[in-house]
Amino acid sequence: MSAITVEMLDRPVRLRDARVPAERWPRPAARTADAAPLRLNGRGRAVVVTLAVLLGLAGVLGSQAANAGAPAAAVPVVTHTVAEGETLWAIASGLAAPGEDVRDVVAELVDLNGLAGAQLRAGQQILLPADR
């Protein structure tokens, strides 16, 4: 084990030998109510201000709620039973207005019926918009 020596006055003293008993340690001063418990330098103030700004931004940005708007209006529908060999494209082309893209009508029918694709089976019941 190594020991550090310090020259004090005229003789070297080993720190291990120069221990002060605990009862002779200086006691901390009692804190008063008006004493400041914390002192900040310039860097500390900058950190506190930055944290306050970041918390404020998080509060403002976190409180923003997404609003998808009002639900779509109800669409009046009629039920149609799919005949043998009938396709969604044929049904959509019969419903499409002149000049309207049939692909848009097919997409509307798929969405209205919650279909996974454009495949239909004979005897399947699908919904068609009544106003077309």
C-alpha cells in the first residue's frame, strides 16, 4: 500500500497518520430560510432555460389532436345478387355515368362492400349505390 506524504513545517507527515477524529470535523453551517439553496452559473441558466423551452414545445406539440373531419354522409344502397359470369367491371360499367372512369366506380364498389379485391362469386350479395 502506498501513502502520500506532505511536508508540513519542518517534518514530513504521512496522510494516513494525520487523521482527524470525527468529533473534530468542521460542522456545516445551519441553513436559514432566506439562504439560496442553489446557485447557477451562466451554463446552468442556459441549461434550465433550454429545458423549459423544450418542455413547453413538447406540451404545445403534444396537445395537437388530429381531426379527420365529419363522417361521410350515408349512401342509399340497393342489394344486388351476383349472377353466374358477372364481374365487378361489368357491374361498374353499367353504373358509371357517361365520361366517368369505370376504374373509379370499381374502387367505389370495392370500398362500399369492404371487398379484398375485385373478385366476385355467383350468388354473392353486394351493395350498389341507389343514386346511380
